[in-house]
Amino acid sequence: MIIGLTGGVGCGKSTASNIFKSLGWNVFDADWFCLELYRSRDAKLVDAIRTRWGDKVVTTDGDVNRKMVAEIVFKDELELKWLNSVFHPLVAEALHRFATDGENVMCDVPLLYEVGWERDFDAIICVWSDLETQFSRLRLRGWTDTHIQERINCQISTDEKLERADLGIINKYSEKILYKQCLETDRKLRT
């Protein structure tokens, strides 16, 4: 069984993903994979980014300045599309390898609907939070309201994601309530 896990930024996908992992699911985290791509200093990736945006986005150590890339892409839809066109094929390939190598696979993919991958899963779970909760959580990460709104604007609304999903988890309460919902969702998936 291959399950997609999605939701908006700051909705608690990572927390839910960790709970599902503790319940025995093999979890692929698309955001973590992208972070690892950045950290790998892959020459093709770094060269593509440098060619697109210049030396200003690559440090003297060869690291991509992710904060500067975010400043560019979350203010310009065409630049975000370009970056996604670089990353999404790599993520899709890794996700496919991961999914074919295990059982009870859950793929944490924030942009699952945005990239049109919904048909690749046996079921999709959406972790939903209201906007106020999203903003509150993301402010705790040190994000400004402007940065939060820019990222939210680049995704399908959490309401639409919840509507399109097979199962929903409402995450605006305590972690204990989130755990209970994940436990119940796990039970439904395994029956």
C-alpha cells in the first residue's frame, strides 16, 4: 500500500509523518529529500541554479543559499516553476524507488496535488489546519507574515487539499489529539 500525505505549510505534516513512522509506516519525506539534494552539492544542481540566478545564490563553499533562493522563487511564479522543474523529476524518481522497495509506504509530499501525483497513491491523507494556526506555527519558526503569505499563495489551499483527499486529519489542537487521529487513520488504512 502506498499512501500520499499532504497538507499546507505549517499544518503539521512532519509531526503526523513522524507519528505514522512510529506506527510502522515506511515514510518518504519529499522536503527532506530536497534538503539533502541541496546539501549534496550535486554539481548539476548547483550549476543549474548558478546559471539561472548567478553566483549570488551559491556560497564560496559551494552551498546553495536556500534563503536567497526562497526570496527569489516565492516572489516570482515563473522562477518557482523553473525550480520545481529541476527538483520534481528527481523527487519523483526517488519516491518511485522508495515505494517499490517497501511495504506500507507513506510519502510526505507537500505539493502532491500541485504536481499532479494524486493518481500515484492508493489513498491520500491531508493534514489540515486553519490559517490562524498555520501563521502561529510558522511565526514560531521565525518567519515573517509576508514570507508565510508568499508560501501559502504558492500552494493549493489547505481547504481544497482536504476536500480532494481520501482521509483528513484536523490538526489545530494538541499533539495528543493529532496522535489519536493518526492512530484512527492508521486503523482505517489497515482494514
